[in-house]
Amino acid sequence: MKPVFCSLLLSLIIAFPALAQEWVVRSPDTRLAVHLHLDAGKLSYSVFLDQEMMLDKSPLGLTAKTHALAEKLNFVLKHERAIDEQYSESRFKKSHIRYQANELVCRWENSEKQAFETTFQVSNNDVAFRYFIPQQGEQANIVMQQEHSGFQFPARTTTFLTPQSRPMVGWKKTKPSYEEDYTVDAPLGAASQYGVGFTFPALFKVENKGWVLVSETGVDGNYCGSKLGEPTATGLYAIAFPEPGENNGLGAVQPAFALPGFTPWRTLTVGKTLQPILETTITQDVVGAKYKASKDYVFGRSTWSWLEWQDESINLEDQKKFVDLSAAMGYEFSLVDNWWDTNIGREKIEELAAYARKKEVDLLLWYNSNGYWNDAPQGPKNKMNEAIARKKEMAWMKETGIKGIKVDFFGGDKQETMQLYEAILSDANEYGLLVIFHGCTLPRGWERMYPNFVSSEAVLASENLIFTQRANDMEAFNATLHPFIRNSVAAMDFGPVLLNKRHNRTNSAGQTRITSETFQIATAVVFQSAVQNFGITPNNLTDASKGAIDFMKSVPTTWDETLFLDGYPGRYVVLARRKGEQWYIAGINAESTTKTVQVTLPKLANGKLVEYKDDASARTVFSKAENRKNQTYTMTIPTHGGSVLVGN
């Protein structure tokens, strides 16, 4: 019996690794760990922070028309390396970034000997992973049917999510455009409002252990934009492709790409506190530039008549008033919105551009992206969706001295729409044009990938304050979400700082602003975009407080450093940004009572500090900051109010 027993034991020892194998990659500080599992031919991963589980075993794998890469898998080999890279990026949270991570690349084969690789990069608070499919034999392309990547959160996790909209709904069938309401502290596994999943980024609070922010990056014309599908009852959120009805039903849901090829990166930012969530740069860390800048692009501040003055302002005389406003404020740009092609005309736009140049202001022009995917009527139309027309239009803009474009009303997240985004950006760079997208998808690493990309809306933005009182009632709540979720992963073209108390041309009717003046100017710091299309109007030079106007004349839009100081999504946020030697500390409050926050910033211990705060009538006053003891300052933020400290 003994030889039989030994033989059986040896068989079990040999077979066991094929049934359950594990590999581990840790962050440079060893606190964050990813465990890669192969169980009975299926691949999964889990994530631990300080040995606390932040993500339970979550599925990995791909299914293509010609490849079954999700089961009957075998481990082939692995490669490991340490990454230590530095790069500069003027349009994100920091101007100089050092990315340190450990990488684990594993190759797998299915039962047909078809191979693929998983790559995991783990930095001190971030995880990024993607797939690589090599070319084997003559097949030189692949059509992806499903990506099995998922995120299985522990029980008692709560969620901070915004639902994906159903396609071809909303105004003139322009959705999805990432403009839905958030639910906060919602139960794990709750269905989305529209039954088609949730948009990136997605924030999760894992019991009392910490936070996880999930998103994606590196998406270009070689793939589609993805989302989180409807969750299971146990809290598994899996990658899902666009809905068939997007792009007016045209184009494939399933992405296809040449072999060898990569999928986009899936990213997780993991922290015991919200600091890593707000400060993360992972969406830029793992991507690179797709082309060189054709010029040294200039970013900055812009006025925008359409927001408060609406369509009626798209005429030559009103646009000159906003050019004059930009000049008075020392701003770099003025944005001319929809209908300029018919209401002003190209010859008058050339006249306006020349007028602006004399005042050291440059113009940005609005365009409709539309070809066939919705019913939005605004012009110019059929200029950005087709290569020949687009290049002709851009050549005219370059000759006229236009410095950038804002392109609106996209059709969804299918691969062909991603190709359109990329084509617009690439062509615009050839003609030296900055690009802002509106009514659009989330940018996914685009600041670093495309040097002339500025920002995207992809949020329930300031125009809704003009349309509904509910948006004004909810403004503070929504504003305190964005630094932790939407604006944490990419630039956000929100259009902040509306100083009119009533949202119309004369500041006398329309929806009523609930937030204070200092709340409004604080959002110029809280919200991040290299070009900010501010909502101030000519009348604000005389009817807004001197403190608010003076602050708005000097606030920058690009930053050298960003720090989280305090806050909770949907309640309040206090953060600090540095430009050169100057620090801007901004706080806003959505809670029903005044918030007192102890702000510690050692670099301001002995420097000059000016405080902008609300007076009894919710207008901005400023003075030398007095509530300071050693390195700590007591910041008091009224409900629906704000506070800003400026110092060096």
C-alpha cells in the first residue's frame, strides 16, 4: 500500500498548482498588494491595503470571436520590474510627477495554446492593469466580445456612483453625455437608475477600511469607452461595452484592433483616507503622448456669454462686450458659442478676432460635432465630423487667429466615436488649436496623450444652473462630489463662478443662486481645468463685490501641486493648490450648518496670508488672515458658502 500512497501523494502535489496558484505584486512601500489567482483554469485578482482586503477575488479574462481567454488557462511565464519615471504635465494636478511602481507581467495560454498577457502596475496607492494579445500565426486582428474584468467589493461597502444614461434620450437625443445625478453612500449591488450600468469614475467606501476609486485610462481610437455594467447582488461590478443604440445605432458595440495589441488600462486608487483619491495621477502615469505639440500652447481664463446671456448674446456687439470683459479681467480668451456661423457670420468673426487681438484677447469657437447621431440643430454643423471639411475649417481658423475650439453633442462611447475624438484632436494640433469637448464622454488620460487637449464637460455642469432651480438647490452638494470623483481622474469643463444672483442677462430674474459669492470663487480653485470658461458677466464688474472680482482677476488655471486637506463627498471639501510660490487653499460647504476646519500647511507658517470669506449678506470680503496659530489656520465655512486663503 505504501508505494500506491506515495504515488497518489505525488500526483496531488503535481496537480495542486494547476488548480490553485497565486502571484503577488506589491507597491514600492509594500502596503498595497495585488494577489493574482489561477483557480481551476480561471484567472482573478484581489487587492489588499495594509493586509486589509479592499477588493475580493475579482474576475479577469477576455472573450473574442476567435479567442476564449477566460477559462481553461495555464500559466506560462512572468516578468517583473521596478518602474521609476518622471514627467511634466501642465494641465493636470501637478506640473512635475514622479511615478514609481512595481510591475508584474504574466503570460497565459488557453487549451488551444492561444496566448495573452496581463500587466499589473502597483504604485503606493494605485493599481493599473491591462491585457496584451500577441499575433500568433496569420490572424492579424481581433474583435472583442467581452472583457471579464470585474471589481468584487467586500460586503458592507457603500457606493458613490452616477448612472449611465440610455442612448438617444434627453434633449434632441443627445445622451449619453455623462450628465446624470449621483447617489451617495448607496448600498453595494443596488441597480442603476436606467438599467444600463454606471459611468466612470466610480467611488466605493469599503466599510471603515478605506476608499477605492475605479476608472479607466489610455482609451483611444483602438478601443471603445467602457463603463461598469449592472452589479450582481453580491457586489460584483464588471466592465461593460457601450449600448447598441449609441451613435444612433450605427457602429459596432464590440471593439476591434490589430494584433499585437493592448486593451486600455483599468485603474484603482486605494486609500485609507480620501487623500490618495483626490491627489491621484494614475490616469496620466501609465499613458504617453501620441504626438508632439505643434506649438507651445497657452492656457488660461475665458469669458463665455452664452452661459448667463444665452443664445440671444450670439451677435457681434454682445461678443465685443465679452471681449472687453476678458480684457478688463486680464483673461486670455473669450468663447463664442453656438449659432455664430449664422448669427454673426464668418466675416464678422474675422472682424471680432481682430478686435480681440488689439485687446490681447484670443477667441475660442464652438462647433457641433454632429453628423448623424442626434437632432441638435445648433451650427456650425457638419464641420467636425468629416475629415475634409474639418481640415478646411481649421485652416480658416488658423488664418483668422482663432486659438481653440469647443466641440459639442457627441453620440456615445463606441469605438468609432473614440476615433472621432482622436481625429479632431490630431487635426487640431496640426493647425495649432486647443480642444475642449462638451456634451461628451469622460477623457481617459487625454491630458498626457494629446498635448492640445484641454478639458471635457462630462458632468452635470453649470449650464443646468440656468435651466432649473433644482440644480441651484443641489449645487453645493454636487460641487463637493467632483474633486473626489469626476475631477479626480481628468480635467472638467464645468464653467464655474457665476456671480449673478439671478441667472439671466440683467441679474434680475430666472433661477436663484443659493450659494455665496465666496463659494463661487472657491470653485475656480476646487475645479481643475487648464482653460476655465468662467460664468462672470460684464455687470459683475459693478454689481459683484470687489473681493470676488479682484480674486478672479488673479486666479490661475494651471497648477504645480495639489493637496487634499479635508472633506467628505457630498458634504464639504478643502484642498490646496500651488502655482509657483503662491498657495490657494479653497473650501466649500454643502452641509446644513457652518463647517469649521483646522487647516495645517507648514509652508504657510510664516508667510503672508489673505483670507476671502463670506460676510453676513453672502458677499465676498477679504482681509489679512488672523485665525492662525503656528502652522494651523482655523477656516470657517458657512453652509452653501466658501472660504479661500491665498499666501506664500
